[in-house]
Amino acid sequence: MKDILEQLEARRAVARLGGGAQRIEAQHAKGKLTARERVEALLDEGSFEEYDMFVAHRCHDFGMAETTYPGDGVVTGWGTINGRQVYVFSQDFTVFGGSVSETVAAKICKIMDMAMRNGAPVIGLNDSGGARIQEGVGSLAAYGDVFQRNIEGSGVIPQISVIMGPCAGGAVYSPAMTDFIYMVKGSSYMFVTGPDVVKTVTNETVTAEELGGAKTHTSKSSVADAAFENDVETLAEVRRLVDFLPLSNRETPPQRPFFDSPERLEESLNSLIPDNPNQPYDMKELVTKVLDEGDFCEQQRDFARNIITGFGRIEGRTVGVVANQPMVLAGCLDIDSARKAARFVRFCDAFGIPLLTFVDVPGFLPGVAQEYAGIIKHGAKLLYAFGEATVPKVTVITRKAYGGAYVVMASKHLKGDVTYAWPTAEIAVMGAKGATEILYRSELADPDRIAARTKEYEDRFANPFVAAERGFIDEVIMPMSTRRRVARAFAALRGKRVETPWKKHDNLPL
């Protein structure tokens, strides 16, 4: 018996070495953790339960039969993050460059299936050279099996991808279908075709970092949600994100202890809005002053900065925040901001996370480029997302809410549950100056008369009371009481139930 136990430990020791000590050193030399070190950093200490440690590939072509490693390039299993169950797979770059074989994909699919059955998130730590060339179409079929599970799990369990090295070719599509993608600055990249192929086909010279690095995907393509300095910081941020999310669509978002009174008044908000209606202010100041302890987990911070998306808590319960940012493009909605916010809203709705929306939007961004690129259809994505969402929806209009953009931003007309406005709110078809020039075009030659007409329009429409008279605003509130009113609104909506017509699925304007 003792010999058998010693043999088991010896086999485990070999498996834990992955591709061997030399390759582990090479991984460390690049400033990267190994697959197992990443799992240990991600999960609670001692919580990891590994599966398929001894699985090996079954390929015999190209001399592969002579080289096998226990585990075959991916570490899989489950553990906990702050006591809550998650499933994990971590690709091992020290074994065949982390390439995906049939057995690697089978291991990944097994834990994805378990996650679906048991209702727990899947976190994928990606560091792979792509499909294993030696296995040919078999490795491509294996990728397809993973893709199908990404699709079936969408909206059922949270799926998080962490890009911690290369992720190229077909490998990028699995992360692309997950809910969140985090990257590591300087050591991770994603692209469908690499720099060499791009050079050959289009004659464009570009580096891997420029083509698919963290900065590219967080600020230009919007493929990634955030990027951090190193493996350890990135995994710590994944732990933080998971803390805001429910385990599945069958669970409610987690409730955490809070030490910030929901009755707190924030008098500084009474002076947040500048006297000059064209002067910007930082909407993040309002967001952080309303949320518990000012804790805001922002997503896609560097992309479409004219809209803010992220998670916070009110009375210890997770809420998703969407807010116009007057500091960028005056808070206008454009194609990028509409796509960014729509995807975030749909995620929150899928997982029962209430939505808190702060509105200061002068309209959709005008311009030939926006129209040619399809702002009509892309803008409709956000409209559609807010309209189909059945979670509790609380909206606060702080200043401008003009035209169609007013309707789009979780208005009462899209079945918003509670809509508040500050006394500084201006709810109208358009700004006073533009409206006056259209209504009184014949008087444009008389500046004094036009100024008087503009003042008349402002007095009549540049306030929240016309909308309040129609019941489109539930209450005009003091800015300093925003946290208290929002907290009470969400408390009142905890029992919300909505029945929607049966449908196979919707047809979002893509």
C-alpha cells in the first residue's frame, strides 16, 4: 500500500511540473506565472480541486507518441473565491506552447458542463499558441466543442476570460463569446491573424502589441474590458469582479455587509452641476458618492469614455451602473458608447442585476462618419437593451436629456421603474438655442428678439417640471439626497416580477 501511495505522489509531482523545470523558468523569465501558480493566486487558499491531472494526448503523428505530459497543457478543476464556487481552466504554456488538442478541449468542456449543471461561473486563464497543428482537423473540432458550450452557457452562468499570453487564430473566439475579458499589459495579445500574415496579405507592418495588445483591445476595439500590470494584479481584479456577480441566472447577486448608511446625505452634490450649461463635470464623482463606500468596479474604462459602465453596491446589493460622462464628447451617445452600454445592460438583465442609470445626454453625436457607420442601428441596440430589460431600473436625470437620447437612456417610456430628476434637469426635444432657431426662423435677423425667444423657451422647457407634470418623472429630488432616494427605490423594487410574451429569442438589431 505504501508503495502505491508513493507512486501516486510521484506521478502527481511529475504532473505539477508541466513541461519541466526549464520551461517553467522560461515562463518566469517573461514575468509570467505558470498555469498552476495562476490558479493558486486566483482561488482561495487550499480550495482548488483538480480534475484530469493524468490525462494525456492520443496523437501519434509527427512523432507525438514519444512526447506526452500528464494533464496535456491545461489545468482544470474548481475552487472558491471568497467562499463561492467557481470552475477554472488554466492553459499551460510550458506544455506544447499551451496548444489546444482534442484532450485539452475535452478537459475544458468537462468543467464547463459541470459548471452548467451546478450553476457556477467559469473562468478561463488563456495562454496558448492556438490549435495543436499536429492533430489537424481534430483540434479544430475540439475548438468547436468549446465554442458550443460558450454559446449554451451565455446568460446562464457568468463566463470570464483572462488573456495572460498569446491568444490567436480560432482561439480568440471562445473569449470573445464570454462576458468579460481581462488582459495583462505587455505579455498578452489577441488577434485572428498575426503580424506576419498581415504583412503578407495587406503589406501592413505592425507589431503583435500594436495589432492585438492590451492597449489596442481596451481602447480601440473594445474586445477587452480591462488590462492590468501583471498576472497577480489581473487575477486579484478577477476576484473582485466575481464578488459582484451571481453564481448563475438562477441565483440572486451576492449581498455583502456594508458600513455606509443608505440615509447618508451628500451635500457636495448640490453644487456638482456648473452654472454654465455647457461646462462639463465628472459624472464619476456622482457615481462614487451614491454607491456604498464609493466602491465602483468600472468596466471598459478606456473605451467610449463618453459613457460609464460598471458594478457597485447599494445597501450591500450589486447594481449595474450606466452613466453619461459630460467630460467626453459632452456626454453624447455615439456608436461605440451605444454598443458598450447595450452589452453591459444585457449582461445585467440576464443575471438579475438591477440597473442604475445617470443621465446627462445632449443627444446622439451628429456627423457623416457616424451616419455612414450605422449609428441608427447601433444606437437602437442600447434602446433595445434598456427596453427589454426586466430587472429593477432606477434612473436619475442630472442635467440634459434631449431628444431621442432622453428616451434611450432608461426612460419611463422604456418601462423604467423609478425616474428621478434633479432641479437642474432639462428634458426637451433639443437645446433652447437650436429649438428657437427652428421655431422662429423668420426672426433670426433680430438677435435681441431671438435671445428673448430663447429665454422664453428655457423658462418653459429647460427644467424637469413639464415632464413631471406628465408623470414621466416620478419626483424632482435634491441632489444631496440621491443616495437615499435611490436606495429606497431599489428596496421597493426587490419584489418586482415581469411576465413577457413567449418567444424563442429576440432579434436584437445587430
